Amino acid sequence: MEHDETPQTSDTDGAGHRGIFDGFSGFVTPTVEDWKTVLRSGLVVVDTNVLLNLYRYNQDARASLLAALQNLGSCLWVPHQVMSEFWSGREGAIDDPRKQLEDSEIALKKGLQSSLEGLRRWANRVSLDRSQVMQLETKLTTACDEVLAKMVGVVDIGEQEMAKDTSKDKVVASLATLLDGKIGAALEAKILAEAVAEGKRRVHEKIPPGYMDKSKTTRGDDSEAGDYLVWLQLILEAKKRGTDVLLVTGDIKEDWWRTRNKIPLGPRNELAEELLREAGVRLYMLRPEGLLSYARDFLEVEVTEDSLQNVEMVDAQSTRDSVFRDLVDLMEVDPSGAALGAWREVEGAVERAFPDYVKGGPRFSPFRRVRHLGNYSGVSSDVVRAIRELQEIRNNLVHASGFEFTEEGIRTFLERAKGIVDALALAGAPGFQAVRFEQAVLEAIRGMGFDAAIPTGGGREFDIAVREGENSDSYVYVQVKYLSDGEFSARRLREQVGLLASASADVASVIVVTNADLSNRAREFNSTIDSSSGIDGRRLEIVQWNGSEDDPLLMRALGRAMRKAGPSESE
């Protein structure tokens, strides 16, 4: 990710010398140099969820994150409160993969039974021979068994059971070495009591951080003050070191992040200003996948796209689980509030599951997305039907006088909402979005009248082959890059240049189609394209495409690639 230089906050000598960022440091966009500096010489603090999710990541993602933390050296630091929460939540985190496997096994077997019943109903209507019916039933059952066996192979239950013994826990062993001498001391008893009281006050008065943990007040264990304890310990350590702070957290709640459409943009301005006031340093925040991305660029850590996606998906699942646990707590004191909160989570999941390249269309307003969801996101009709049923209950709750939930009814509503959100999360995952985006690009190119297909001969390292003419044996190749966040950066441009340079001999022109904004470097590259002086005589152009409104850009790029002459037109 690259940014232009941004003015920094200025010191104030009085009311007459204030600048536009004074009092608003949380809105300052970090530069590339800012990220480099804080990663190499700042104070990098990791939250509890970062450590616990090491049990949930796949092996490669876990190794990448541990390597990134290792390369931070003395910059890495963990508040005492984080370690306290880590040990409290560790066994639950170890059990998560097994529990998810068991839940998925139940769901698959339930789906298998439904499929078998559907097959039998059809067989009866067409009077299919019993032996043929049994053959089809066997195929369905065998396929399900093979899938379950593969799932069991991915989740090593034996290793998880061993991990409960700290002497055999690989994550604990890694953290013991990694965090040696990097964990803060516990607060003294008097200071701790004052801090807990302050944390509770902030929750009550909605002062960040921690007020989103209001539902935890029903637990009676002071856990609602946990976020403030982390924050206070961070401030105290920042005062000692006098360096800027990077907080890495998988939490995306609004009492930590400044958000837009539930997308975290940066720290809450109140937090940035509090840290600046108390310790005289700036606050930066990243999610774990963001740390991995910057570690790849600045800390020489090898990170694959698959690892980034795994970290992003696991963190998102952990966040969803946490949100619904809080809603269950809230249910005890405010059933209607818990139901409406669950419905908001469903609405957000519908939004995220919708392909980016159709979100802007007038047909897909928030009120109509549920109706069209199954057509565009590969969501089953059962899920769409469940959403509409919950939507009707929600409407009754809001508009029908006298409508009340029973205790069993609210619990069922929350359980169904959680199931819907989890199901939609898969449809909204980057890997699935990438597949749909590639299909949309292929259909768009065909809709323009070009002969386009998945390469089968030369150029198989690319996603789409576009024939230059009806009887031509020459092709323009298209690489589709769906990015779930960030921009098409200089690093990604270098990767594509390297791919083209090593491509098979018949690849002369390549167009990279991406949904992401183009970095300044990518735009500069496009503006200087010349087929006569390209990459070893080969042509490469980057096109941003997000739906039919961008079809002219893609069509002109294809035309230029086929002519193979002249510089790219400025877009």
C-alpha cells in the first residue's frame, strides 16, 4: 500500500498557532515511511485475539505470523492483561477447530439426509428401478464420506488434544521463546482497582475503548474493563519508551476503530489524541493480515496470498463468534436489543456476500439484496429463505405493537442469525469472491464480442485467453487479480512483470484486470506503455474494472493489446 506524503500533526503553542490536524491526529493517513519506522523502531503491541488465533490458523499462516512477530525484535511487546486473557481463553481456542469440525459434520449429514430424501421422492415420481436408486444413493453417501474424511485429515484432533498439555503445545513453545522478556508487569493492586473502576466508567459513559463490551457486565467478573486495562498498560509502556505505537488486533469494534460501512480505517481519534496527550507519541493500528502484508514488504518475511486469506478469514470468524457471545449476554437484560443487534449482523453479512462489481447497481439497494442474493453469490435458497423469515420477525419486532419474544424465541433467533452470518461469510470470503470476479470478467469480455476462454495450450499461467481474430492463432492473455483490500501496488506490479517475463514464448500481450484502485506507480506504468519497448518485447497493461460501467476501459485495453502499437491512452 502506498500513500502520498501527508502533513503530520503539529505542536501547539497556543490557540493562534493550531494546524488542521491538531486535535485530529487519528485522521492522519500513515505514509509508507511511517509504517517502516513504527515496525522497525516503534512499540508493536499485539492483542489477545492475535495470540489465540494462532491455534486457528493453518500451518503456513501460523508460521508466517510467528516469523513476522519474531522479526519485530525488541519492538514487540505484550501487555500483562493480554497474557491473562490468553491463558483464560487458550483451552477454548484449542477446542475451536474440533468443535467447528463437529458442527460441520452434523450439517453435512443433515444435508445428505435431505438430499437422499429428495432423490427418493424424484425416483418414486419417475418409477426409477430400485437398483439404480441404490447406486445413486451410494454415490451421494460415498461423496459425503470422502469429504468428511478429508476434513478430519485437515483438523488434527490428536495434536489438539496434546496441545492441552502445555509441555506439548507447539504454540506455547513458540510464544515462550518469542515473548521472553517482552511481557509487561501486572498493575499494582491499588492501581488495578482504580483502572477497573475507570474501565467500568468508560463502558457506562461510552468512552473508548471498551464500551462495546457493555454486555459483559452481566458476567460479574469485571471483564468489561479488560479492553481499558490493555489500553492503560499500552499507554504506560509508550511513556517509558517514547516511541510511536502500533496496535495489532483482530477486533474491529467501533470503540477501537474509526470505521466506514464497518470497514476499519484507522484508530478512533479519541484514542489517538489520548495517546498523544499522555505519552506524546502517535497511534497506528493494523489487523493481523495488515501486519503480514507490511511484514512481507518491510521485514523480509515470506507470506503467501493463501496465508493472508487464511488469517483474514479466521480473524473474521473469531470476530463473529465474539459478537454473538456478547449478544447472548445482552439477551439477559435486553432481548429486543439483542435481536436487533443480530439482525444488523445479518444485514452486514448480506452486504459483504454481495459481489463488489454489482453493489453499485440500482437494482441492488439494501432493501432488495436479499431477494437477489442467491442469484449472484452462490448462496443456497435455504439461507435466503431463512434471511427473509428473520427479516419478517425483525419487522414485527420494530413495527407491530405488543410483539414480544419468549426466552426460547430470542435464543432461537440468535442461533439462526449466527448460522446465516456464518454461511454468508463463506460466500463473501476473498477466495470465493475472486472466483466470481474472474467469471464476471470472462462474461464481460465475451459480452463485448470477443472470443474468450480459459487457456488450455500456451499461456496457461494466465486466467483468460482472448483470440485476436476469428481465424487467428494469436491471443491476448488476461490475468484477473481480485484484491479484498488495499490497492494494486508497486509490489503487485513487479509480480506481474516477473510473471510476464517468465511466461511461455507465445505470450506477447497481457492485460491485468483488477477490482482495486491502481497505485501511482501502476498508473505511471500504464502511461508509458509502448509495444516496441515493453518487457522483452511484450506488452502489459493494468485495468481497473468493477462492473459494466468500466467495460469501455477494458474494451480499449483489449483493442490496444491486439494492435500492439502506440502508448496506452491515459484513463
